[in-house]
Amino acid sequence: MILAGIALTLCALWYFENKRRRTHSVQAGLQGDTELPHEQEFELYHNALSLCSMKSRLCLAELEIPYKSHPVDLIETGCYENIRSPFLRVNPAGTVPVLVHNGHPIYESHEQIRYAAEHVPVSSPTLVPHSPLLREEMEYWIDRSSIIGDPINHESESAGNAVPGQTFPLFITMIERISFWKILEGLLFHFDKRRPLMFLAFKLLGLNVLRKSRPLSAIFTQSRAQMHNHFDALEAKLQQTGGPWILGDTFSLADVSWLAIYERLRQLNALHVFAGREERPACAQYWDNLEMRPSYQEAIRAHSHPIVVHGTQRLCDAKAGSPALRELLEG
């Protein structure tokens, strides 16, 4: 009887807490009808690992826009802070980043960088070319690098959509630092139970999961092939314009977007796979140029996370110690 009462109480607690954490999709762009508590004109809710967060930080750094920083943990960097009620009041979808301007949230990083570029002080640098033709080109390359919709099933549409399939090995090495109890929160409350179940498998099996799971291996292999296609297109574009940037002499939002892609590949110890100097010399030189931007130090290096650093080094060491694993990951 006592045990039944305890079980009933726990079920009731879970039900009400799950209700508090309920998520729903949000429309991309400015939410003019929503106003959040804020202290500065611009505020950013972001995560150190999140590809889209990197993009938004890079944009704000390039535009020299000061902002109040709100770091938000994902399970990969420590815990499921993104599905707790305080953050869900900021973004009911439970995703980062969220850019807030005068209290109004802007959702989706590709919309955030466009919005920020349009709402900068007159004295700020411009990241949008005046030429309509160049603006059209810029928009194409932003879209070619953005995560849009369901990335796993649309990897051919953008390098951003191909990135998640390539990131599995980094997730696996990072999750070594996360306890089972932290992952359990996701099983209880995450809106997509497949993710915490996947992280449990990563925790239990380590990098061997890439060999043992045929569906996961197929996703990884397919995303790698698509990423090669996207970098072939980028190489051709850079060869055509002569660089140093995608639009030639004009550094734009397109370069901001692609810098985030490059940084993820660096974290994956895979830059040489997609931007090797012999196979794609223009892409390799492009990385050299991007890495020298002050925004890279300010928006990426200054936000380095110890668990990400561990994951990258662990992945590098694992490939160095196993030619079979290197072949599996690099092709």
C-alpha cells in the first residue's frame, strides 16, 4: 500500500512537471508580440557547442554589437537546461540560440543574423552588400550553410543539414563526461525521446556504436558524401571569385555562416577531410582567412568549453590509435 502510494505520488509529480516543460514549435524570425524581461538592447541565449549559436555570436562580433550573454547548457555540455521551464519561457521550442532585441525574441540563427545586420548602428560594419546581385549570392550561400527543417532527411540541401550526421563521433566522446543521471532527465522530459536514448547508447557503447549500428553508420556515411558535395561547390565558388571571401573582396553574412561550419569540422578533427590543401586548396586558404578574423577569437575561442575540448582531443587520439576507426570516420 505504501509503495503504491509512493508510485502514485511520483507519477503525479512527473505528470505536472512534464506539463510545465511542454514544448511546441515556434515561427522563425522576430516575435513582435512577445516581450521578455531584458537588461540590454541585445541579449543572446546560446550554447558553446551549438553550431547555430556560434553563427549568431560570430555575427554579433563582426557587427560590433554588445550583448548580454545567457549561456544555456545542452546535455552535451552538462545538462538539459534547454528543456527546463525558465528557458522554455524564452523559447517554447527548447532550442538555442535565441536573440532578444528590446525584449522581443528572434528565433532561428539564419533569421537572427539577417535581423542583426539590419538593426545595427550606423557606425557598425556592414555585412550585407549593396549590389542586388551580390545580395542574392549571399542569400544562396547562407541557405547553403544553414540548418533548415529536418536535417537528417535533407542533407543534400545544405552543409548545415549535413553537419548533424557528421557530429555523432563528437557527441560520443563528449558524453563520456556526462553522468547517466543527467541523461535520465531527457528520458523523463525531452520532447524527442530518441535523443536521450541515443545518448544512452553512446554512453554505453562509445565509438563502437558507429560499427554496431547500421542505421547510424548509414547516416554518417551519407552525410559525409553530401558534405563533400557542398565543399566541392564552395571550392568552385572560391576559385571563381578568387577569394578571399565567398563574394570576392566583400566579407558578408555568408562567410559568417560558413565560419561556423568550418569550426564544427575543426572540432570533429575533420577539416583535412573536407578542406585539405591538396584536394581543395581554395577551401583551405579560406579557412586560413577565416581563422584570422578577430570575431573568431571573440565569438568562438573565448567561448571554448572544456567538455568540447575533451571530445575533440579524445576523438583525435582515438583515430590516431585505430587505423580502422580513422578509415570509418574519414573514408
